[in-house]
Amino acid sequence: MRLKEALLKLISLPKLMIILLAMFIALGGTSCKSKKKIAEEKAAIELADKIAQAKAALIDLLRDDNPKTWDEKKAELDKIKAMQLRDPEVEDLINQVEAKLEKERLEILKHEEEAARLKAEQEAKHQQQAQLDNINSHFYAVASAPTVNEANSRIQRAISLYASKDVPVLIIVSTYGDNQKDYDRPTTIFKYLNYLKDIKKYNNEIDQVKYDDYGKIIEIELIKK
Amino acid sequence: MIFSSVGLFAQDEISPERKQAIDSLAMEKVKDLSKYISIIGSKETSFSEANRVIDRTLELFAPNSQIGVSSLYVKDIKYYSVRKYLNRLMALNYDQVNIKWYNIQYISDLEPQPDGTYVGVITVYQRFEGRSGDDLAYVDTTKKDITVYVKRKETQIGGRTIGFWDVMLGDIRVAETSK
């Protein structure tokens, strides 16, 4: 009885409350610490998972037979980089993929430049062929004129393509050795057009044409068919 | 254009392909002459056109070349300078003149001479028809032999040297005349 009273004296109600609160906090703290650990473990697992996925994706990007386009690969790489995984192996793979993509970009550029060059060449060739066809059409027109007057007006039209009536016309009769050429006696465009009018036949092909800065012909080389 | 001869001598053999090209070139010049003679002789050709073609025809011939003229009614063959022959041809006193050359072929192949010139003979048959009104006033067929000279020459065009074969026609001799 005395002990009970003494204990009650010693531990008053407020004190008891404080003790209980302390015990509660102490017990509750232990529980929070355990949850944090679990979360950390979970995050670590997720990170490891992300790293593994990133590695797999990067290795895939390094494959030569990867069917994705350059832009798709670049977008994938940027996505992985944005994850900032800070894993040395991932960073090494990122460097490799960047180098590979840069190499591919340069190759694509090279291909594009080559394609543009070929296209320009093709267009120039077509344009040149159109010019040659036009020159040839004048020769045929003169040779096939039904009357002398008509032939003369066609000659006047044809002459407008040339820098002067005295533009040299060279006619190749044969080639030999290292692209050496035998010519017929050189003539002038005016004489040659009149020759076509007289002979009524054009059976040469254009081998070369030289133009001045104004696009007028200053020399023409024909070759016998 | 200024042309200069090139020393291509007989020992400088040319390939059969090049020779073939020269043969064809010379033959073409004779065929061109055939066209020119037909144009000059035609009464449908204007005076100015005929004179222009005469000038072109003269360019085909070597200097001092002559052309023989025969007739069924005259025994002798007369030889005229090319210009005189062409002027006479243009002035023939017919209303209509038709001249046609055919069977044009080499009777003596082009052969290199010691100076490098190739010389050959091409024969042609000429059918001449002169009409007065609707009447065929004169007609004959003449076999003609044309001497052909081909020489290698050079000239400068646009700052570069061009080597060319200069074909020159020489005398045209009448071999036979028939009706």
C-alpha cells in the first residue's frame, strides 16, 4: 500500500503522459526509419533497372543493322542522356553512340551532297542536251527546207545562235591514237549552213560546242555519223 | 583561215581506219561537186545563188584545174578553167537543164606520193539533159575521171592546232561520151 502510494506520488499523471508519449514517439520513429529504407531499396532497384534498360537500348543503338532512322536514334539517345543516370558504363556507351551517330550524320551529309551533285550534273546534262538538240534542229531545218527562200530564212534563224557568221565549224572525220582527231577542212557556220542548204542532208552529230559569256556559240565541232 | 601543209610522208603509214575515212571524205567532195553542178546548171537557180554556189565549187578544186567538155557533135574535147566551165554551165542556152551524176567510184585508189599527198582517181557518169520548151534538145552521157588530191594540213583555231585532210579536186577529164 505504501509502495503504491509512493509510486503514485513519484509518477504523477502529467509525467505518466510524457512517458507514454516518449514511448509512442520511440516506437513510431522506428517504424519511419524502416519505410525510408524500403523506399531507398526500391529506388535503387528502379535505378538499376533503368540503367539496365538504358544499357540495352544503347547497345541496340550501336548495332550496325539497327533499322531506326538517324532521327529516331538521336531522339532515343537524347532521352537516355536526359535521365542523367551517372553510371560509368552508361556514360561510356553514350559516348560510343554519340560517336557512331556523328559518323552516320557525316555519311548522310556526304550522301546528300553526292545526290545533290549528281542531280545538278544530271540537270546540267539535260540542259546541255536540250541545247544540242536545239542546234541540231536548226541544221535539220535548213537541210530539209522545201525552197531556197525558206532555207535562207532558216539559216538566218540558225545564225542567231552563233556569235558571228564566221564561227569556225570543225568536222571530225576520224579519231585515232590517244583521242587524236582528223578533221575535214575547217569552215565557217555561214558556209556550213549554206552547204546544208545545197546538199539537203545533215548527217553529222555535235561533238563539242563552245559558248561565249553571252551564251552564243563561238566554236562547234561535229563528227560524222 | 590560214592553212599550212604538214610533212606527212609515204613512210608515215596511217591505219586502215584513217585511210578509209580519207577515202570517204574524198568521195563525199565529188558527190558535193555533183550537187553543185546540178544547182548551177538548173534554170530554176537564181543568178545570185548560182554565183554563190560557183564560189563554193571553186573551193573544192586545186588551183589551175581544168574541166573537159565534150559533145556528141564535136570530136574534140575542150578544156576550160573551172570558173569558166561553171560560168558556161550557168549560161547554157536551154530552158531547162538537168544534170545527174551516178556510178561514182574510185578507179584508182588514193595512194601516198613521196611528198605525202594522196592521189587517186574517181570516175563518174554524167547524164546531161537540155530542154528547149518541152523538147529534149540535147542529151548525152559522159564518163568523167576526176583526179583527187588529199594532203594533211594544219591550222590554228581558237589557239589550238587542228590537223585536217584537205581534199582538192584536180582536172576532170572526159573518158567517153555517148547518147
